[in-house]
Amino acid sequence: MKKIYFIGYVVTLLVLGFGFLLSCDKKDPLVVTGNIAGFVTDADTGQPLQGVNVSSSPGGLTTVTGSDGRYEFSDIAAGLYSIQFMKHGYTTNTKQITVVAGKTAFGDCTLSQGAVVMKSAVGFCDYNQYFDIQILKAVIN
């Protein structure tokens, strides 16, 4: 008789244990990454800028804005990032952006048109004639 009670007790514990395990909700995996996204526009016209080189530090990630001026870094570790925006003919701009796990941090940026400085080139012709090609500063309007 004791054996029957013992077996009944063990079976009850097993059924209750499996029932408890099956009824537990599975938890979502821990999210430790987030995103950075934004738009880059011309400071004077407000128009989107295509072809802006966007880089992040730390991480060394790079991307280029699309025709709508949009950029995005996906699934990057949470933390503080320095985002640099560069385009020929525009002044470079940098923003500090904090990424929170599971969220998208928005970092819109405007770039101002600026001067382009080019260096002079000096060389010699085949006839030993000295020539100096001077390329002047060009200001893009």
C-alpha cells in the first residue's frame, strides 16, 4: 500500500512539474542594441543632401545618405556615439548621439556650403620649361 501512495505521489509531482514548465511564458531575449537614423539637409535650402558620408565612432561604421538624405545604422551596441557628416563642398558637422537598447535614436543634421581649398601643382615640361599651375580657392555657392 505504501508503494502505491509513493508512486501516486511521484506521478503527481511529475504532472504538476511539467504543467508548471509548460505554463511559463517564454521571455523575450535581452535586447542590447539600438539604431541611429536621420536626415541630412542643406542648411540654406532645406533640401535633402544625397551622397553625404556618415561615419560613427566608436565602431567605425560608415554609410552614405540616399536621394532623400536619409541614413541609418542598425543593430549597434547601446552607448554614446560621435556621428560625423562629410560632403565635398560642405563644412563637416559632428553630432553626439546616445543609443538606448531597443530604441532608435534620431540624429538629423544640416550642412552648410563652404569653401573648397585645393593645392597648387608644380612640374616641369619635356623641354625643361618650368611651369606652375596654380589652382585657386573655389567657393561653391
